[in-house]
Amino acid sequence: MHEVDMTKCLFFSMEEWKTQYHPLVPSVDLVHLQVGEFTCVEPEALVFTWSAMVDDTWLAGSQLMIESIPLLARCLGCGTSYSPRAEQAYQSPC
């Protein structure tokens, strides 16, 4: 479950960001995260692990807002940009 490791990295990044505000502790209600569609990450698992990880920390009560970023590819043959699909074996439409 690589969502746990991703959540740890996000938490440590937030900790690093917080050090810029030393000695004040910033108030965070919402954390925005962009996740690529082809990363095989389960957004629900990220939200769950985030809630568990930040409990009893300065980020307690904050929510994780995940935006899914679509996969885009460019065909080397025709130069067309497209969204690869599994049912097309990720091949270019051309």
C-alpha cells in the first residue's frame, strides 16, 4: 500500500513548510494534492491515511482535497496529444 508512504512524504513536506513560520504554528484546514490518473493511487486510501496520520498533530482536523490529473500522451508518429485508454492498449488513435 504505497498510499501510506505517499501520505508520510506529504506530512513531512508539511512539517518542513511549517518550519518557515517558526515559532508560530500555521492553521491548516485543507491540503490540496494533485494526483496523476496513471499513478495507481487510491484517493480514498490517501484520505484515510491522512486522517489517521495527522490525528494528534498540528494538522489535526485538516482535510485532504485530491484533484485527479488525467494522463496525456503524444504520438511520436503524428504528433497528436491524446488520453491513452486501456481498451485501446494505450495506443495512439492514429
